[in-house]
Amino acid sequence: MFRCGFVAIVGRPNVGKSTLLNRLVGQKLSITSDRPQTTRHRIVGIVTRSDAQLLFLDSPGYQTRAGGALNRVLNRTALQVAGDAHVVVMLCDGRAWTAADERLARLLPTDRPVLLAVNKIDAVADKARLLALVERARRCRDFDEVVPISARTGRQVELLLGLCAARLPEGPAQYEADALTDRSERFLATELIREKLFRQLGDELPYASTVVIERFEESPKLRRIHAAILVDRDSHKPIVLGAGGERIKRIATEARLDLEKLLGGKVYLELFVKVKSGWASSEQSLRAYGYE
């Protein structure tokens, strides 16, 4: 008996969804940083076992605060991911169950298994706090399972994987056994560059920034990538460049090293900055940059 299906990973921002996906797949597919809404796209991570193929869907963190077009699009994507999956894993931070967690829990589908994964248990010394958190969570909805995990260390992640696999429908694998994602190298390059951008600049750069690949050339020994970092205002450009261009060089170097590790070959990466005022101000313009 073989099983195959989609498992959505959902949760509020910064609870560790992308870290969990990367741990499950065993490869860095989804980018991480301390900034909310680092994940902006639906990403499939593929895990193939002897008994099942699990197609994990990472999603943007669900925002409860008011926001513009970008937040609306990302919230819609998060809920669509949950609606498209056979099994839903709601991830929460083991240090606190918040009103945002409660709101999201009530929005999730009621016609399929929803598992609660309580993450970051390695950061909770008092285990009585975890029990109290689980009690609060169960008052919101009847979760199919509750699993304490640490995505960072891998603790009990295999248990979560098995519980998800057992709840998938029977059917053949949709991808080759060695496949890791349905996303292209071009997309992965965009995401890794954006991760380094967020990590380097933190709160210095406003939220409305993104990365666009303008040229991606592949030869047997080298991938040449030319990418633009889009910012919303002229005043943001020197923030990205840094003194004497030092900051953008550092972003490019860190992204190139990660890309070479992920793609298994040499990468030439050239970055530059473009000002695109209002690129994130409407859903129509967001679609032009790959946001659905």
C-alpha cells in the first residue's frame, strides 16, 4: 500500500514553517530570516519514503494585522494552501499560544485532518507551559494530533512525518524518488538572494523589496545569474548598496555560496538595484512579479 498527497504547513509568521520544511526535505528549499513574511510563495518540498510520497506545501505566515495588497495576497495564499492539501499541519511556537494562532486555527478546514505541531520545544524549559498551551489550543478546535517538535534540532520531526504519511490517500508517487521540489532553479535563486537581502538589512530596508531574475544562463560548468533587487524609493537604493557597494557585494557572495551548494556547481552571480515605485501597492502589479 503506497500513499501520496499534499501536506500544508501553516502558521503565523516566525513560528518556523520554512525551517520545518527544510528539515523534512533535508535540503534548504525555503528561505528563513527573523523578518515576518519572509516566505511569500507557495513552495512544494517532496519527501519520498518506502510507503509514501509527501508533498509538503510551505506557506506565508498568516497575518492578522491590517496590511496592504502584499499582506492580502499572502494571507490568501496561506489559506489556499490549507484548502488544497489532504492533511494540514498547523505550526505554533511552544513559548506562546496567541490570538493570531487562535484565529488561524478556526479558519482551517474541518473536512480533513489538522495536526498541531508545537515547535521550539527546545526553548521551553518548563514543560508545564507546553501542557497549558496544548489545553488552550484544543479549546479552539479538535486537532487530529498534537506533536511537540523542534524543527531546529529535528526532535520528533520523524514522528510528525509518519503521522502525516498515514493520513494521505492511497495512490502512486507523483514525482521521481530523488526529486526535492517542483520549483525551478531560477525560482530558488530568487529566493536565496532575497533571504540574504533580508538577513543583511534586517529592519533597515522597508518591507516593499523583492528580487527579480533578469537573466539565467546555464552551461555544463557554470550558471550565470543576473538579478535585480527592487526597492520602492530612491532613498532605499543606497541602503542596499552600502558604503562603496560593500553591502550588495556581501549579499551576492553569501547567495552565490548557498546557490553553489544547492545546485551542485559553479555560479556567477551579478546583483544590481532598481527603483520600482509602487510595485507592491496593488494586486495587479504583484501578479506581474510572480505573486498569486
